[in-house]
Amino acid sequence: MAYGTIMNNESDEIAVLSIDDAIEAIGMGRFQRRVLWAAGFCFIADATEVMLLSFLSLTLQSEWGLTDIQTSTLTACVFAGSLVGTLFFGFFGDHYGRRPAFLLACALISLFGLATAFATSFPSLVGVRFMVGFGVGGLVVPFDIFAEFLPTSHRGVKLLHIEYFWTAGSLVTPLFAYLTLEISWRIFVVLCAVPCLISGFMGIRLVPESPRWLISMGRHYEAMSILRRAATANGIDPETLFHANVTLKDEKLASSNFLDLLSRKWRRHTLFLWGTWVGYAIGYYGTILSVTRIFDEDATNDAQNDNVAPLFNYQAIFISASAEILGLIVVIHTVESLGRVPSQVMSYLFGGILLFILSILSTVTLNTAALTALAFLARAFEMMGSCVTWVSTAEIYATELRTTGHASANAMGRLGAFLSPYLVGGNNSMLAVGSIMLVIHLFTAFCAYHLPETKGREIGHASLDDVITDDDKNGNEMTYRYGDGIDIHMKPSEKRGGKFQDRKPACITAERIALLDGLGFEWSPQEQQWNKRFEELTEYKEINGHCNIPTNYEANKQRTQMKKFQDGKPACITAERIAVLDGLGFECCRVETRSGAETNLANY
């Protein structure tokens, strides 16, 4: 049986392909472009539903006489809905399929987006917009579908292409506002619901279920059928690529839940990812709201409280929004060379600094050109950081947790977005806004710095590069994880070959031991470390003529272990090690000076 290669269809040998190999085999072509357009219109919908808030809230504040808190609540309710929605759709997508989650999200946004135009009171509008936000919470799913159809060699750049659609939504929203707000805000919200209607129809016709998800559910036949359709769409003969002797590797995964994100395997990544998303969302949406506020000329002239309709500088807002095109182009051409982590850290740092400067200058100058230039640069860097964060998140988690993990991170982002209108609202000075945003951007860069680098890795394999160990002294299971997907779980006795050598049942064979030995696999790193420190102790004795190590040296922990051993208590030292130390004349006493060799022993 052959693994990872496709045999000639005249051969009788069975070829077993992993889903990664199968996706690589169909390549990048028309099929992925179809999925891109369907998922892309979801991103346009997401952008329009978010961007319209900055216009709608200020318009209704004037028309309905809303207070500052009500105005902020009108914006925040959408993000509150999306926070709940992301958690729901994450679970739904992992357990019932990516495609049903995608279509349900589109239906909710379209229905309640249109219903917004018929709201007649503040409570009814808040309720309708909450449900729009609930649907927006599911728009992470089409992004994951697109990611799961991409070959590893194309994934980084192609995932960023979907951000062009977000930018398109950011640009058409001020255009819709310019054309319709003076007529009626109800026409404005109807226009903003159209992209999601288009996405839903495209999803029904063009987007199949993810074969990665089908494989994880054990539905091999359906997965192979979709792969054959994808190959045909890309101009490849499916009978040659996936002939009768080709089968997909069984990669059925154990069921997962939200708590798995906080398991030992994923906890560190999850917490830093959540921190990155909270900070990115406050920074990104806070920048959008701040720019709109700065270029609301009536607010600038303190006429907002007179119930006068806001007078937006549409030209400045449109120019600053177009910066997302520049940011996207830059990140597409640099993300594979710089990597995911450096790109995020740099973008969030510069974005925060520029927004801080913009906030300060907006209080001391009315030079529109200077403010527009700063807003342009700030939004460009915000776009760069957010794009890479989306890509990195989809790449970090394994298939069984991808939608749940991405949705939970998105929920943290929606929480940050929920807070953003209160942080940049009219009751806060722009100096305070800029200072808060700078601190938040620094926090975001810190969290992004601690994320795993996923550049060039198979999707979902980022955490496999971490070596997670419990102390040998506790007798806990130790797990070694490697970038090629090998997970080796061993008890300390198994690491020393105890079970196998003693002819006891063990999950390792002589062939596997030989392969690991050939790679130079270290079976007992603690033993190796002890031997290294013993050599340093021997060197100390050769230099000083004795082993009277000062009491403040960590080497004296051996004395504690020796006492435990003599008292019959669990200890990390053996009789053989005690005999070796006694033979060397190891003792514990104070001396006043330290040589270079003594300094090395501080780590013993």
C-alpha cells in the first residue's frame, strides 16, 4: 500500500492519500475561485454591516434625539449579538457542518438586515440589529471553508485575497451613505443588506461541504465525491487523479468541545490568540469610529447637541478607507517573507502610534490634509494586522477544533468591538481616546508576538512543534510533538525503553525504536542533563581540588534529594547517582569566591 502518492490507474496497488495530499493534488484553480467569491461576499456583508454603524448611529442620534449612551449602545448591540453568534456558529460548524452554518448565517443577516428598515423605535432597532450581529458571528465559517480548500503552498497569500472583499465593503458603505442618507437612512440599511443576499445565493450554488470536515466525521465517500468535483472544475481528470485504487486516509477525529481549547495542548495558543483578537478588534473598530468622529464637521464644531444632522466629510472618510487596499497589497507581498508573527507585531505597533498622533492633532489643528494622511496610514496598518490575524487563526487550530477555535477568537474580537464605541464615544476626549488606543495596541502586539509561527506549515499543525513535558519526577506522561505531525506519548519508564525491554505491553516496537535512534532521538533528556552537570562538577573539583560547592548553589538540591531517598520518600535521585557523587567527594559548604566553572554550576 502506498501513502501520500497517487499510483497509475493501471496498478493494482492501493494508494492512500491524506486530505492534505488530496487538496494539494487538485491544485489551485476555478473551484477555489468560486468558493472565494461566495465567501468574499460574506466579507463584504460583514464590512458593510459594521461600517454602517458609524453613520447610522450619528444620524439617528440627530433624528431620534438619542443620548450618547444610546448611540453607543446602538453600535455595541451588533457586536454583542455577534459575540453570541460566534460561539453558536463555532459549535454548529464543527458538529453539523461548515456549509449549513454558512447558509444559516447569510439567511439571518439578510432577513434582519432588511427588517432594520422597518424599525420604528430605539428598542426595536436594538433588537433587530442584535440579530444582525448574531448572523455576522457566523461569517467566520465561510473563511474557514475557503482555508480548508486551499493547498498549503497557496494558503497564506490566497487567504489574504478574501480581504479585498472586506475592503470593498468598507469602500461601498460610505458611497451608499453619500447617495442615500440625505434621502432616508432606511434605504441605506437596505442597500447594506444586499451583499449578504448575494453571498447566500452563491453559497447554495457554489460552496460544497468541506471535505476536511467530512473526513473528520468519517464520511469518506462524500469527501471523495467533492474532491472529484473540485478536480473537474480545476481542469483535472478525476478518473486519473482519484481512480478506483485511490482512497482517503482515515482521519476521523475524536469529538471536541469548547473546553478543549483550554487543554494543555492548546491553552497557551488560545489565551494569546484571544488577547490578540480583543486588542485587534478594539483597535480596528475604534480607528474606524474615531476617523468618522474626527471627520464629522458638526461634531467638530460642537453642533451635534443641537439635533442638527451630521455633516460628514465623505471625501476624507473615503480616502482613509481606501488605505485598506494599500495595506492589503503590502501584506500580501510580505506575509510569506516576514511571517505571520512579525507582520502582526509591526502592524499593531505602527497602527497604535499613528492613531495616537491622529487623536492628538485632531484637537489642535483643522488641517484636513494632515489628518487625512494620518488616518490613511493608521487604517492601512490596522488592515495589515487584522488580515494576518485572520489568516494565522485559521492555520493554528486542527480540523476538529478549527471552527470552534476561530469562532471563540472571533467572539473575543466581538467583545473588543462591543467595548470600542464606549471607548471612542463623544463623552471621551480625543486625547483620552488616543492614549487608551495606544495602550491597547501595545497589548495586542505583545499577545501576537507569543503566537506560533504558521508560515509554510500544514494547516492545523502549528502546535505540534511544541515539546510539552511534565517533570519526570512526577511520573506524568510526557508528549513530544514534531512538525511532521508525529505525536509520541511516553511514560518515563517507556522513554528509557523499560516496558519494551522488559517484554511488557508497550505502544512502541523495535522498528520504531530503531527509527527514532537513527534520528538521534533523546530518550531521557533528564539523564543527559544530569550527566552534563556532573561533568561540570568534576571540572570544578579538578580546578579547586574539592567539591565544597557553596550552599546557595542549586547543586545542593542533590542533598535534599539524597535525604528524601534515605528516608524512603519519592526522590529524583537513585542509589547509583548517590554512589557516583559520594565517590567524587561531593559535600555542601560555603566558600567566598566563584570561578567561571562555579558560575556554570549555578544552573545545576
